[in-house]
Amino acid sequence: MLNPMHISMPNFESTRVLVVGDVMLDRYWHGISTRISPEAPVPVVKVDQIQDRPGGGANVALNMAALGVSVSLIGVIGEDREGQILESFLQTAGIDIDFQRSSNKPTITKLRVVSRHQQLLRMDFEDKFDESDSSTFVEKVTQQIANADVLVLSDYAKGSLQDCQALIAIARAVGVPVLVDPKGQDFARYRGATILTPNFHEYESIVGKCSSEHDLINKGEILMRELELQALLITRGEHGMTLLRPGLSELHLPARGLEVFDVTGAGDTVIATLAAAIAAGQPLPEATALANLAAGIVVGKLGTAAVSGPELRRAIIAEQGAQRGVVTEEQLLLAIEDARASGERVVFTNGCFDIIHAGHVGYLEEARKQGDRLIVAVNSDPSIRRLKGSGRPINPLDRRMAVLAGLEAVDWVVSFDEDTPERLLRRVKPDVLVKGGDYREEQVVGGNIVKAYGGKVKVLSFFDNCSTTSIVNKIRKQ
């Protein structure tokens, strides 16, 4: 089953997520390679930029923080410079870190040499952690789980997650969902988790080769029963992702990345967005669709990267077709949120706009100049009949909105059913309310609403002495 659902932007700012697992430092050496070494048949890279980024569970936490989630992170680092760099980066991002330090093992570091957006070499600096390195994890999770909406276990098979069963039990005892990004050949260690998010290769390494979609689904149903899972989300690269839930139809979502530069960290983005959306109260199908959108964004970036709230919001707007033009009220609110996140001023005007004439066009162009985005709210057909009589409107709502949406000055067109736009104004809260005609500022309907929160009211003159009523009367006379 493909996904036809409506996606909305959750309120991530009210969510709290606890991430536990393998943390690491991803280091990039960038430079230009123009020759082959005389010492060996390898390219010579003149390094001109060194870049450090959080990786593993730290990247999961960073992705959530970029969405506005309150994140706590538990992991293991070494007593070294790399650990200090990782801590500093995460603290700057506003992440609450609670690391255990290993005295005899280094902070896991992956060094990648990159030239012209191509990875030439990767070197890993690591010693696998053991039980002594993460001995405080159960205590730390016990202390913090009451403040979490979701627990995420980020397993990169580096040894930090020695006792997943104990951590899952702690979360289940207080009703906190557990999401796991799994690794290795033993998924039984995740028994009782809420959701597992393996990639297709990891999934096949556990259940065996999947020769068809039917095979993939059947083996997933068996795995969910064996591990007592509530869901299984399989990420499948260019084939998108598949959500399986016991007793429910499978949900297939197509890949969203238009141009893939680097899949590094894409799994981190998926589980981070999924966990954040679930923490915000999103149903699992919608949360999965959000994670799929976020994955499509992050694979278009080079290296380990995070998806910000504004980026995800813009992707949702594009998905819903609300970049501009005719929108629903909910789509409008989402688009306005994105505009304000970009520092744009929103202008609002309203009217019947029954027959669009030169006066309207000039007026709307002037209205647009009062800010960065222009909303035109249009009376519905019943609303116009109540205001102007049974002979109006001449043009039905869909046609009036289509014409307005085609004007260059107009960003969004939305309708309202009431006699006045006051209810809509209270939801939209425009920076500027514009009205045309011979009104005084204090006579503009809704002006008091806008002024109450610090907005402005502006009265503009109509152009060319045009009016829809005079045009209609002239046509009727002829």
C-alpha cells in the first residue's frame, strides 16, 4: 500500500527524547587532488579544510535538536581531545550530555578524506567498548527516563549498549516507547522494543534473503512476533521504506531524495525524526512519512548532517503543494510558520473578488509591497450571498480563487465562510492587515485584533475608480 496521507509539522518544542548508544566523532579532511603520488599509485590530496561533526548516536541527538526537540544523550567517550571536541559541539547545540569516560580507550573517530565531493579514504580510530565502559548506563537511564517521551537506542556495534534488555525494561515499566536502530546478527537483544528501524541489508542478515515484497512482509511478521515488536520500519535506500505492524496492512513510502550526494547518517535522521514525531503525538504512519521526507533532505547533503525544523517544514509545504497558490487553512498556517522562520513579514487582505478588474490588480500589487508575503482571504459563495444578495457571486469560489492565485503579487489564497475574516485573522496573526477603499483605519474589520498583538493596519485606495458592483450593473444594463 502506498502512502496518500496528509502530513503536518508537529510541535517538536514540547517534546523530550533520551538517546543512549554509541557516540563518535566524524572528521572530514577536504582538499583538491590533481596528481598521483610518486611513492605509490594513490591520489595526493592537498588538505585545505578540516571539519568535525557528531556521529552515531550523537548525530541522532543533533538531528533532534535541529528540529527543536529537548534531547538528553548518554554515551561513552575517551579521555582525549576528540571527546572534548564532541562534547563542545553537542553542548553548543543545546544537547544535555551525560557521558561515561573510558580511561583506556579512545573516543571513536572516523576520518574521511574527501576531494571534489568524493570520499577517497576512511580511517577508523576505535577500540570496542566493554561492560566496564558503560557500567553506569542503567543507573543513568533510570534517573532520566521519567523526563522522556521516547527512548532511542542507537547501536553501532561499538560496545556501548551491553545490556539493551535492561534499558528496554526500564522504559517499558513507565510506558515510554523504545525505538532501536539495530546492528549485528542478534536482534533478540532488542526483544520488547516498540520499533526497530533496520536498513534492508541489516534486515536480510537476520531474516534471510527476501526474494519478493510478499517474502519481505511475511518474514517481518514473523520477526515482530518473535521479538514482541509493535512495528518494524525497514529503510530501503532508493526503494524508500516499508512500515510493518502486526495485524495491519504494510505501508510503502517511495524514496524522496531527488539528488543523492551522500547517504552517511541517513539512518540517524530517520530514527531521529521518527522518534521526535512520535514524542510529539503523531500517529506512526504520519511519523514515518515525516522521517521519509527528512531522509530525502539529508541524502542531498555531503557527509554526516542534520535536518533543521525550517528545512522539514519547507519539505512538508512542498509535499502538500502549498508553496504558493490556493491553500487550505491548515496549509496556510504551515506556510506562514515557515515564512516567519525565514524572517518574512506577512500581509493579509480580504474581499469577495467576484470579478477581478484592474483596480484589484493594482491594489494587490500595492498590498504586496507592505511586506514579503501576501495572503488573500476570499469570502465563500454563501458568505457573499448573505452580504450582497442572491444574485451574487457571479463567479463561484473556485474560479475566483484560481484567478487570484495566478496574480504575481499573491502568494496564498484561502477562503472563509463567515461574514468577516475575524476568526481567520486570529489564527493567522498577520504582521500587516491591508484593506482597500474609503475606510478609516479604525473602521477596518479585524483591525482591533491585529493591533492587539502589535500588528499594523493599512488602508489603500482602489485604482481607476473600478468596482465589481459597477461592472455588474453596467453589464446588466447592456
